[in-house]
Amino acid sequence: MTTTCQGECLCGAVSFEMSGSIDGFFLCHCRRCRKDTGTAHAANLFSANATLIWTTGKDLVRTFRLPGTRHQKSFCSTCGSAVPSIDADSGLVTVPAGCLDSPVSRRPDAHICCADRAEWDRQLEQIPTLAGLPGASQ
């Protein structure tokens, strides 16, 4: 099934459109992804055949590849937020789910690399939820 989605970085300087099939949607808990995102896991969509078009800001996209690994992250050089990347070797397109403005109808396929899961990332459904910021009028 072919999907078309759009997204942009936090400041709006970089925007894109991706079309193609989504081969996987994973929540990765590995140490590298936790460091990339600064949170419990990365949420990424993967496609081996997608077409990625930068609609604005292609010249602002930077990619960091961790030497000796397949791990890479693309980001807006203005605001630092994650944007899609294309692996130079395999052509695999990785789209951070959080940068999408289009709804994602697909649910994640799996939590992966759970052996590296942060100690505090357990039973989070038991933590109270707030509709807004702490101390703000609800």
C-alpha cells in the first residue's frame, strides 16, 4: 500500500513529502536512539522504496552518521529537530514519526532493542497524565 505524507521541522524551515510503502514502524530503545532523541525511544517509519522530496530547506538538512555503524540521524541545522534521512548505502528512507504533520494510520510494529531500555522506562501507563503543562489551568 502506497502512503503519502508530509512533515516539517520544528521551525518550519525544512519540509518534505514522502510517498511509498511503509515497511516498518518501530519504537527503538537502543542507547543510540535514546541519545538521538533525548527520550525513552525513537519512533521511526522505514521504507525501502519511498521517494523523499524536500519541499523547502534541503540545504539546511545535515546528517550525522556514527562512524563504524549504520546509525545515522538527519536534522534541521537551524532548529536541530529530526527530519527524514536516506541511507547512502542501502537507500532505506527513515522518517521520524514526530516530524510528520500527516496522520499516521499505521500503529508501531514493535518495541525493539528492549534489552537497552532505560531503567525509568517501565510501567509508564501507571504515571498520572495531565492535559497540559504542570501547574497550568486544566
